[in-house]
Amino acid sequence: MFDFIEFSLLDVLDILLVATLLYYIYKLLKGTVAINIVLGIAIVFVIWKITEALKMKMLSGILGTLLGGGVVALIIVFQQEIRKFLLMVGTTNFTNKRNFLKQLKFLHTEIGSEIDTEIILKACKKMSKTKTGVLIVIERTNSLDFLINTGDKMNALVNEALLQSVFYKNSPLHDGALIIRDNYIVATRVVLPISDSLKIPSRFGLRHRAAIGVSEKTDAVCLLVSEETGEISYIKDGEFELYNDLPELNEKLRKDLM
């Protein structure tokens, strides 16, 4: 007689919940230095399990103590990521089917519309020539509903002319940020949280601090055009992403929005 492993509906649910948790952690750490720390911890954990299996009591005891007493250190090291994770969970809209599915979009091949990054960058390029101030926030996994409610709601397909008209200096909508979700402009004149980081050079104004602030608290990405220099900046995870030209920036943006 063969003994089969019992596999119930609760086991399936358990696997799905763990997969979801790991996916969220991956999204938070993707492209950051913290991913290397996680890999280091994983390697130490594997070595610990190997030493336990080989009954190497001294080494396994040291590694076990190191891992067991490192919880506080991990909270300090991953303070920023933990904040973003809790905000991600707290802002998930479980009552809205579309938003909930978006939170679990890794289970689906296609949800929503692909964002036309080329149109957005073309508009930014034209506005950079006229030194028009621009702040565009593009939603990724984290819901930005808590920010959308601070501005004027809109539901318009992204297009070059509309982006330019919104940020035109005499437009009543130009002040504040514009939010894009699923290739739709969903809000303008949005008030963003300002970063209080001391690392930001003094030459950057409130627009840059706002972009850094929202990218610190969520996984959204931001495009800016400076009124002073016309320079186009790309901000992700609270950091300026460097690029050589617009085609390279477009590739970066498309990859981050996948």
C-alpha cells in the first residue's frame, strides 16, 4: 500500500497566501540594495539547516542564535520596506473588484490597459523644451486612491495633447501632480506627501520632494520636468534613476511597469 500525502483546500489556500506574501516582498525589494541583504539571510539560513542536518552543534547553534536574535536588526534595516508593505496592505481596496484583481495581477496574464510610455515621454520632451513644470505619478501595484481623493478626479485616456494642456502654466489643473492608472489619467491637482529626507540636495524644490515622498511610501514611479532647467527626471523607490537618453528611459519605464 502506498501512503499518499493528504492535500486539502486549506493547503491550496495556504500556498496561495504564501505565494502572495512572497510576491509582495519581491515587489518591495526589486531593484533595491535590500534584495542583496535578503539573499545573504537566505544563504545563512540554508547553511544553518545544513549544519543542523549534519549535527554540527557548535556552528548550527551560533547560526541559530544569530538568526533568532536578528529580528530587531531586520526591522531596523528594512524599516522603509516594512512601512511600504503595511501601506500596500492598508490601501488595498477589497471592495473594488478591479483594484483587488490588480493587487493580484501576477496571477493573470493581462489585466487593464498597457500604459503608453512613448506618448508620456513625448509630451514630457515637448514640455521640457518650454521648461514647463511637470509631475506625473504612474500607479503600479499599490492603490493610490488615498491620493486621488486629494485632487480632481478624471477619467481620460492618456494622450500627448491632454498631458500638455493639463500642465500648461495658465491651466487651472497644472498645480499639483497628475496620476495615471492603466493608461488613463485618473486625477489632477493631486497633493502628494513631501519627503523629509536630508539626502535630497537643496537645489531640488517641492516638486522633486513630493515625487520622492510618494515613491518612498508606495511603489509608484514618477516623471518630472524641471521649470528651471527643463530636465526630465525619473524617480523610483525614493531615488533618482539615471539614464542616457529618452529611448533608454522608455525601456526602464516599460520594464518597471511590467
